[in-house]
Amino acid sequence: MNRSLGTLGVLVALAFPGLASAQSYPFETIARGSSGGPPTPLQALIQSEQELIASGSAGLIPPGVTVDFSRDALLVARMGMRPTGGYGIEIRAVEAIPPAPSVPGGPAISLTTVLEVQVFSRSPGPGEIVTQAFTSPYHVVKVPRPAMGGLVARFAAQATSVEFDAFRRSEGSLFHAKSIEVTRAGAVSIYERAPGSQDVTNVTGQISPAQVTQLRMALAQVDFPSVPADLGDDPSLMDAPAVSYVLTHNGADQVASGMKPLISQALRDRLQPLDATLEAIRSEVLASLPTFDTLSFSTRTPLGADAFTQTITILADGSARVEQGYLLREVLILPKVAQLSSDELRDLAFRVRMARMNTLPAQLPTPVHIAPPVTFALSAASQNPDNAGATAGEPGYYEGYAFRLERLVAKLTELREQVIQTGAVVGDDEFKGEVVLEGGEVKLRGPQESYTLRGDLAATIRRFRGETVKVSGQRGAAGELQVVDVLYPVRNTALAGSLEPGAGRPRLLTAGSSAPLYGPAARALHRAGSNLVVVDGWVFSDLNTNTITKVYLEAVRAKVTRFSILTRSGAFQGVVRAGDDVQVLGLSRSGRYARVKRGDVEGYMRVSRLRIGEPIVALATPGLSGSLPQ
């Protein structure tokens, strides 16, 4: 379209308020920088060479760039001198504003084009690493002069932060899903799922108020309120990875979602500061977690037809246990336990991080041997997915992973020998039998002997009536057994999986098996649909196939969606806020209230104010509904 006719069209539209509202006005950046601008701040419309020189902005125009002021004008935004880096200024949008009618209800006639210029300024966030030199950011854009009449501009500063109650970024694809959610109070939830149902990360953390402020500033920097809802969609790209941003404030959601390959480069660049801020929050929360929850290292030494195995298992608190034995010979070697020092644990954690367990192959290449070689297996369980993984091979043969593995394997071998030489022998006897209730007492009925169970764990074992369990403890007088530990079933405080749809009794699909769930907390799962859930329970399994057969639930993890008061028997117990993670211990008889626990506080709240589980990530679909964790 001819420039004169196009500008005239805008003027005609502006003359009739019933026909037009504010319209986007074209502009083009000709100069922008973080330093080199004059020391004084300025926001101005420049319409002549004389005005450009008088404003002190002539030096901002790059060499070789000329401005024809008969056709164009300049908008200049300067921040002035700033003491460090991290500052910035940008003309984000320009709109032509309709004039007011000269008489009520009449046409608005004006030959002056009024521009509203949206200017965004940025300051460094708390703790942000910036250059320690003076800077002077600036931005200069060119706008066309109207074909008729004059041109004026008014500058409007954008907010330097965007408020939110919760902000969530989610990604989903055929084989992977992840999300991070940050609440106004600084609570962070991180969810990641890899192809195997056992490869699930679902952790929570807390960031400082300064970091929450930094996220608010990042949302303002990308002008999130103006980000389009549709970032790019194509129903034919069924397997394309998708991304979703959700800002919740005052009960309303602003959603921006799309398929990642279809997002324009301009939008990618615009959202990059926000993505970088969220990634920094994720990294900090994961770094604050223990490097590993459980670290296991075992070796197998062939001895003819037999083999000798040695395994050291180390927990996050530094407790270490070594078990040794033969595959065929009936030789009893009692386990040994020890406590690692803080220095030993710190050194071991450093070596685990250096190994980058999540990137190691499951099986390392090994040479061909005439005789069976010594082999090893190494695994780390961690809430931090970067530190979780497993590998196996032969000691000394690490291919391209020698730098990462040699020091870790050497340290684990050293600690194993240390525990063998100086550790304490585990002296509690082990007992196995069926749980029966007689006269109000909990008894363990074995093949030859029965024991009346004593100790705090007896109440726990009572729940497993009719099941076969294994415990460790010490015999007392008159057939009593003081229970020290429950060895089977195995307690798993973060068992993740998806609920089998359509099942009468809730069933958990995890690690390739479908297991029924029972216990008071199981009723809460009827509200989770077929979502992915994380539960705390006692796991019964087939010891031959290691397949889970059933799970007795202690609690189900849930997220609070609205502020609630916790009560018990009508008495105040405490409060929970939106975004808090709680453990659901059971439901009331009516099913309308849940008994929940957060920290040391326990009480009842409305079930309707809880979100149990995370929706299963499906393939990308038109509109992206249901394709990402909510």
C-alpha cells in the first residue's frame, strides 16, 4: 500500500470512534545498546536534524544510517548513566491513539496523529551477576510521518514487574514431560518424567523473596501479559514437542501455549529471559537437594562355578552398609554398618556430581576374556535427575568415561573396605512369618515358632494382617519379639506411577506392573482419575520377579489449590496455602473432607481444595488441551 494512502486510512479510521480503536503503528529500530548513550535520561519525539543535535542523541545514529525527516521521525528512549550492567531500555510498542470527539456523540476529527509509546526499562535483579562498569542504555526507532497533519508522542513506562499467585511452565513430548511451578510465596514444584515410569522426578523446594522478585521482573521484561495465547499450532504435527506458560493471578489464568517447532524466532528471543530465569530457579532448587538418596556399588568376582559378591549401600545421611556372600556356598557373612564422616560424605557427593550419572550408558563396553572377569554395578537414586542413573561394566575399563568414573569407583571401593574392617556387625536376628491377631495382640506366626510383637512398629505390622512379613529384632521373655525394623514389605515414601483407569479398587501402574492399593489413604485416589501420582506406602512384591503385587498406602501426595484452615474435632490446627504440598492420610466418612499432614501439622480440610496427582501427558493435540502437566 502507498505510504500516504496507508497513513490517510489511519486518520480516517481515527476520525470515527465507532469504527476504530488504538491501532498498532509501524516502527523500525535503527540503534540500540546497553552503553554509549548520553549520561542524561530522555524520552522524546525527534522530527528534525536540529532537534536530534539539540537532544544530544546524534551520536547514537550508526555510521551509514541516514534519516529523511521529511518522511520519518525518531523516537528516542535513553536511560542515562547507570552504575553497573544489567540495566536496559526498550521501546516495546507504538500505537496510534484515536482522538476524542469534539462534541458528545459526534465524530472525532483531528489532523494530528497521537502516538502512545510503550517503554520498558529493566534493572538488575537481586544477586544478579553484572559488569561493574558504568552503562547508559538507549533505544532509537524510526516511525513514518503521517501524510497529513502533525505528529505528537506520549511515552508510557511499562511495569517493571508482573504480579502472580502462581506461574507454571510445562513441556511435553511423546517421550518426556517436565514442568516447574513457582508460587507467590516462593514454593517451587518440579516435575519431570522420562520414558520409564520409574524415571519420575517430583520434588519441591523454596526460593527467597528476592528470587520471586526476579521472576516478576523477568515476566515484565518479556511483557508476558501481551504474549499471544497461541504460540503456534498445527494438528498434523502429532508428535511435536509442546510448551505451555500459565500465569495465575486473582483466580484467573493467562495461558500461552504452542508447538515448539512452530514458535517464531522473535517469540523465542522474547521469551528467552523468562526461560533462563526459570532454569536458574530449577537448578538452584535441585542443587539444594541431597546429591543422592541412595548410592550402591557392588562387585562380583567369579570363583569357578560360584561367585563372591560385595555390595556397599550408602544413604544421604552417611549411613553405610556392606553385605557380602557367595552365590552357591552356604556361608553366612553378617552385614557390617558404619557412619561416614561429613568430610567423607562431602567428598563422595562431589565425585557423584562429577560422574554425571544420568548421562552414563547402562552397560559400558568390555573386552573379550577367556575366563569370566570381575564385574561391577553402580547406581544412584536421587531427587535430582542430573545425579540419578546406573551403569555396569568391568573395573578399569571405562572407555571415554574414565575421568568421570575412576575417582568415584576408587572412593567407593575404599569406603567398602573401610566398613568391612572397622564397621559394626549387624546383630539383630531376622524373623519371617504370617501376621495374625489374637486377643488384641499382634503375632508373627512362623513355620516353627510364633512371637508376640512389641515396640512401636507392632502397630504398623498390625495393618498387614494375613500377609507374610519379615522383621529384624531381639527375642524377649515369654515368646515376645521386640521389633527393630520392618524388612518386608519395603517402605517407599515416593513411589510414583499412574492410576489404572476404570479399576474398582485403585491400582497403580509402575515399573511395568499393576498393583492394587489399599489402606485408608487409598480412597483419596478415586479423585485423581488416571493421573500420575506419588504415594507413600509399604510395597509387597514377588521376590522372584521383583514385580509389585500390592501396596498399603500411608499417604498420597497432593497440592493445595486454595487457602484452607486445618481443624480436628472442631479445633484449629493450622493453615495451608495455595501451592503447599501435603500428605493425604485419608478421607472423612462422607468423603468431603481429607485428613492431611504438612510438616508436624495435621488436620481436616475440604477435598475440593486439593489437587491429587498430575495429568498424564498425551500427544500434542489441537489447542494443546491435555498435552501438558497441569
